Amino acid sequence: MDQDIRLGTIDGIPVGINWSILVIFFLIVWELADLVLPAYHPHDSSPTYWAVALATSLLFFVSIFAHELSHSVVAKQNGIGVRRITFWLFGGVSELEGEALTPSADFRIAVIGPVTSFVLAGVFAVLAVLLHQSGGVGLLGSAFGWLAWMNLLLGVFNLIPAAPLDGGRVLRSVLWRRSGDRVRAATSAARAGQVFAYILVTLGVLEFLEVGIIGLWFVFLGWYLLTAARAEESSVVLRSSLANVHVRDIMTPDPVTFSATTTVAELIDTQLHHHRFNTYPLVGADGKLEGLATMGRIRHVPANARETTRLIDIACPLSEVPIGAPSEPIPELLQRMQAAPDGRALVIDENGAFVGVVSPSDIARYVQLCMLQSQGRAARKG
């Protein structure tokens, strides 16, 4: 999930928003100001409704942030890095750099989010009750009541046992503890997520036919969950098939390097026709790696800027490129690659020498070869 606007960092974790969150933020403010608050307090002024609605919406997104931050904090406590937290159309996403090593750690990381939402629901409910009992501003009491209900619903929804929801992670941890097989547990949770997504889409369609456009929200949410659950199952199967494979088995060895000061025009006009790959490790005058350029980044350079744009100007900084060792199990590197901007990794041996590149095409090629070999062995046995 891309961060279009960076908000800063908390505990070393970059926090940002995707532009799509502006859509849901506006809808929430509008619903509160035009529908919810006037229904409970019909005699307040329109500017008051909008001011309270804006503040309430901001508090709701602070609640979502607290939910996601709790996942990240517990993940870091269990030795898992956190790449970033991003807010978008369907809430928040904490991008972890690895997987839990034990079922108990998996459970703690998953369940803390809904627990945080339940705690916030209780806090807002208490504030709402106190305001009503004290005869304070009724509009604020209703706003806190709405926040209590929304946090309660957020916690309950996320506990549904279907990946990629938190409840799916909880289900995975429970199945993992019972069977001792993490792959099977993760696959079951992902498939439960797909079933739930189909149910949500079906309910959304029925809602749309019976009530109106609000049903489309459930359709879109179900579609997102279905896509995410399928991707999670594919990722689990991929990591399982590569369980005993090392980086040296997959990497492209002895990679060609390019000068960091080469312009995009020079690369296109004089070098690309000699090379049949789309990953370009960049080195400085001292021969040290400085970054990684890709064909995808080059394509985004306007034609009139190619003469003056150097490869290092568009490259992914070396600090953001995953680094692997030849002896490292490929599933561990794959997790870091999936969180990387370009999905590629550089391989450095124990002597500090640059010895290879790992790209998604390298992994796909290896998996396809294994499948062909497996089909060949099955055919010979038959």
C-alpha cells in the first residue's frame, strides 16, 4: 500500500496515508454532520454539527491508528520489524517484515488490535455516560457514544475468524498450536477468509438491490478481503514450496553492474540492447553499491528528461533494498522482498562481495522448473 503523504514516525515506524482514505473520511464527516448528530440533537446549528463531526472523525481515525500501532508494538516486542503503518480506504495496515516464530507470538500480535479497540470503546462509553449524567453538552456525549459503538464494531469485525482479518490470524495461531503445521493453519485461515469474502459480497449485492448504494460498500470490502485472502494463500503455498531452498539456488549470479552516474538516455541508447534483464545494480566510482534501478522506474522518466536524469536519481536507495546471503533460506529473504519498493534483493557473500540478484522472475522460474520436474517424475512413474 503506497503512502502518498508521510505523517512522520513513531518508535521508528513510518506512518502515512494513502489518498483513498480521504474518501471515507469525507463520508464519515458528512454522515455525522448531516444525519447522525442532527437526528439526536435537532436544534443545534449546522456549523456546530460539522465542527463536532470533524473532531469525532479525527478521533475515530486516531482509534484506528491505536489499533494498528498496538499490532506493531507487540510485533517489535516479538522480534519482528515493522516496515510502516498506512491508512487507506478500508482503515489501516501494519506492514510487518516477517512472521511470528511461535503460535503464541502469532496470537499476541493478532489479538492485541481488537483488544485495543475494545478498551477504547469502553473509554468512550464512560465519557459519554459521564457527559450525559453531568448535564454537559449533549452533542459531545452523542459523539463519544458513536465512537464507543464504532470501536466496538471495529473490534468485533476484526475478530471474525477469516484472514486477513485479525480473527483470521487468531484462527491461524490456534490451528498452528493444535497441529504444529503453520502452513496448513495459514492455508485454512486464508480459505476461511475467502468464504467470508464471498458471503460479504453476496450480502452487499442483496443490500444494493433492496436498499440502495450502501450495499456497494460491502461488495467493495468483500472484494478486497477476497483478493487479500487469495494473495495470502498463494504466499503461504509459495513459501512452503521454497522451504528448503537457499538464496544461492535461485539468485542470478555474477550480475552486471552499472555506473550510478549513467543517464537514462545512455542506458537506453547504448546498453539495454546488450542486456536482457530489467534490474540494474548501481555502483559508484569506488565500485561500491549505491542503489538499484529497474525498468519500471526507467519507464516513468519523461522522454525529455532522459538526457539529464542519472540512474542514481531514480534508483531505490541501498538502505531500502533487501540484502541476502547465499546461504540464507529463500523464504526469509522473500518476506523482506515482498515489503521492498521494487520487490528485488541483492546478494552479498560473507566476504562482502556482491555476488547475485534475486528478482520475482527468478523465484517464478525456479517454482515453474520444480513443477515441471515433479510432473516429469510423476509421468515416468505412471
